[in-house]
Amino acid sequence: MNWMIASDLHGSSRYTKALLDAFARESCERLVLLGDILYHGPRNDLPDEYNPKAVIAMLNPLAGRLFCVRGNCEAEVDQMVLDFPVLADYAVFPWNGKLIYATHGHVYGENNPPKLSQGDILLCGHTHIPANIAHDGFTYWNPGSVSIPKNGSARGYMLLTEKSVCWKDLEGNPLSGF
């Protein structure tokens, strides 16, 4: 298992290309996208090289390797142009003897988690800030944002292997503090 986890592309062709370059460089099997793929949303400035049609053209050929959940900027019209499902509110998958609950973060998030079992992992995007925070009963992970990072964080992603997880910037450098 070698999965890349990313969130909040927001229609940036520049940073989607950088993410896909990292995806190839890291030899990942799957790319998990935690929502907000095409649209920048009314609260955000336009990201660099905002071009949702170019993002569609880059992602659709990878349809069989993408695993996505719906962000607060996804709409039914997005599903009409994408060749992979993007409208699921959440997904659950096992990892290293634990359960990962993946969602965008605008409904369930760090401060409003869904019902989880002891040791489960809540995996969200939405805040645009990378995180690895142990809470009483669960761990909160966030890869940050690919295109519009906040609080001085780097544009980045997470790598999930059979036994480990790490946070990296788009150039592949490990992020400190994780």
C-alpha cells in the first residue's frame, strides 16, 4: 500500500500538476482526494492558474486510481464532468489495525467528530492546515491544501503506507512537526 492523500485543489492547474508529478515520483497506487477539487469557493481568492477544465483533463485519466469524498465546493455539475465519483460525504477504510474515517471536514471535523471507536483516525481536509493531533479516543489527520495553504503552511500531501504516514510538501520534502 502506497497511497497519496491530498485535499483542496480548488481548480488550480499549476498545483494539480505539481501534485500529480509528486504522485508519479512517489510511485503511489492510489490518490485519495478529500474534496474541493474544481471550484475555489466564494471565501477564497482564485488560486494560481485557476483552470478547472485543465484539472478535469489531468484527473480523468487517473479515474481508476482516484478515491474521493465530497467537499463543500463540490456540486452535482462537477460529477457530470468527472469520470470518478466525487459526491460521497465520507468513506471508511481499514489501516494498520485501525479504521480511517475520511471526509472533507465541513460537516464532521476535528471539533465535531462522527462516532468513532477508540483509536480510529478522522481524516479531513477543509481547513487548509496540515495536522496530526491525538485526541481522547481518536487521532485527527489533515494533509493541508494543495493550492491555497493557510496559517503559513506548505502546499502538500500525505503518504500512507502499510505501516506509516508522513506529510510532505509538493517537492517531496518531509514537513517538520509531523
